[in-house]
Amino acid sequence: MIVYRLSREKYKEDLSGRGAEIVGGRWNSIGTALLYTGENRALCTAEIAVHTPPGTTPQDYHLMTIEIPEDSIEVIKTDDLEENWRRFPHPLYTKFYGDNFVVRNENLTLEVPSAVISGEYNYLINPKHQLFKNVKILKTEPFEFDKRLFEK
């Protein structure tokens, strides 16, 4: 399965999940490493856009094309979540889903619905899982955001 990730140039080959471990995210608490990826380039772009201040076009990004094994994916469906799962700041219970996923260490990847685009999915990869050695970066390339997405 192919997934995508946008990251700054200095992290363009980093699959450690360290960034999410340091700051936490919707699906993990601080201290839990997870590698956030998206099912397509457009979703990755939207995910960066929601975290970027208006009027600022992100610079120095690279797009990673990543191959992950398809036989170790756990799925969280929107119907399994409380109605407020999309809110910001992130509800604690969504963080517990990801934290518990990592602690159980049963699957490599957690498929979660995107809070940004309905019907799209993010794939969270556990860098401590035994199958992580099968995760491969197929390509990294500079990525330029369209300025119209960020102009006021």
C-alpha cells in the first residue's frame, strides 16, 4: 500500500515518529511515537494547511512516497467515535486510541478518518512494531504549495 507524508527537508527521510512523540497529536499523547501519513497528496496538503497560520505559505517541504505492508492494518471507523471527535483541541479519548494501539503493538498501521476531509483516511504507523522494517520510502521530492491555499 502506498501512503504519503509531507515534512520539512531536514526530516524528509525520518520515519521515527519523533515529531508526534514530542508534540502529540489528535491520535497520540506526548511521549507516544507515531508516524502520521495520508492516503493521498491532497489530504497531506490539507493536513499541513490546517496547522499553518493564514497568510503564510509553508516552505522547504518534501513529499515522501512510502510503501507499507497491507496485512497489518487496524481500522477505526467514524461510527466508532463520539460525535465530537473532530474538535480542536483534540479530545483526550482520540489520543487514547493511538496510545493504546502502540501499547498493544498488534498491528503496524492504524487507519483513522481524517478530521480535515470527510471520507479520507490517515494511516498512523507504529515505528516500534516488528513489521516496521518493511516500511520503505520509495521516493522523496521537493513539494511546493500553491500560494492561493494560504493567502488571506
